[in-house]
Amino acid sequence: MEEKADKTPSGMERTEVTDSAKASTAKAEGGKAKSGSRSMYHFVGEAWKDHSSDDMKAVMWQRLVDWRKEGSFVRVDRPTRLDKARTLGYKAKQGVVVVRARVRKGGLRKHRIRKGRRPKRKGISKITMKKNIQRIAEERTAKRYPNLEVLASYWVGEDGKSKWFEVILVDPNHPVIKADPKLNWICTGKHYHRASRGLTPAGKRGRGLVRTRGRGAEKVRPSLRSHNRKGT
């Protein structure tokens, strides 16, 4: 009697319900695993967030040893931080160049005045620029490569004396860049010498155009020069 009960239509319906429940559960789990997957760029970015890990310490220590022996500007074949470079617009194609630039840390290096005045008025130490070091790196790189325009830059390392930034440069006259709809905006004349005019992401942050709005920032737009330098 029990074997016949298993073969009844009710038993078949019970089996079908069980199979459909299993299928829906497997589908849900598969969708959950698919939505929770991460790309390579995610893990690269997570590794750069934690500089205190043993693996990153060993890698950065050896990198800084090698970078100290190099010059102030070194053209690299591929970005050190691929995730950050891609976020800022880097593409592995003709007309796009990456240069690692080194800039000293600290304030201005002003020469000692030999004329007569009291030491308090010499103004040598404890004087810093309003520009940050990243903007200085971009401007020096643009001056080194006058036929290229600075797209953006990002931090890659520092020690007690220097900071290193990788600057993404674009050739506005290259036919591949002119044909790229996501990069050909830099070919227009209004982006000429954009690093020197504070139009890069680092330059806009330094000018107070990214995180400051409303009260207290009335004169930062369009620029301080348009308000006769009477802003902050």
C-alpha cells in the first residue's frame, strides 16, 4: 500500500514541488554569487588601501629603493595602480603616456637673504605654497613634455624626502586620440596647458572647486582672478 501511495498523483505533485523548490534555491544562490563577485580592479584597490600589510610593505620598500636611483621623470610602460589609472581615464592605446614624477616634500626652499634685516623678517623657513605637491608634479611633468596634455595623476609612494606621482599624459594631436569619443575632448583649445591653469582633478581640489560650495565659497567660481583675488 505504501509503494502505491508513492506512485499516486499526489506523490508526483509532491516530487514536482520539491524539484521546483530546489531549482529556485539553486537559481537564487547562483544569482547571489554572481552579484557578489568582484573584479580584479576591486582587489587591486583594496590592496592599495592598506599600506601597513606585510606584503605591501615589502613591495613598496623595494620599489622606493629602485625609484631613488632614477631621475625625476621616468616614463613607465604600464601604470603601477591600474585601478586608479583606469578610473581617471587611462587607456592602453597610442597617444596615452604614463610618467612617474618625483617631487620633494615639505615647504619652499628659499635662499638666505644677505642684505640687512632682522632674522624675523627674512622669511626663509615655515613658508609653504598654496599649491599642493601633486599639482607641482603635474606642472613640472607638463613642462618636461610640452607636446602632451596632463589628463590626471595619482599618488604611488613617498619616503622621508620625496613623493612620487604617476601622471597620465595625452597627445592631443594623435589621430587615435582624436578618434576616441571619450578622450577627444582634450584636443580642443580650451584645454591648452590645463595643468598650469588648475583644470586637472588635483588642480580643482586645490582651487576649492570640489568639496566647497555655498557660504564662504562665493568667490572661488569661476576663479579667484575673476574676483580680483579677493577670495579665500
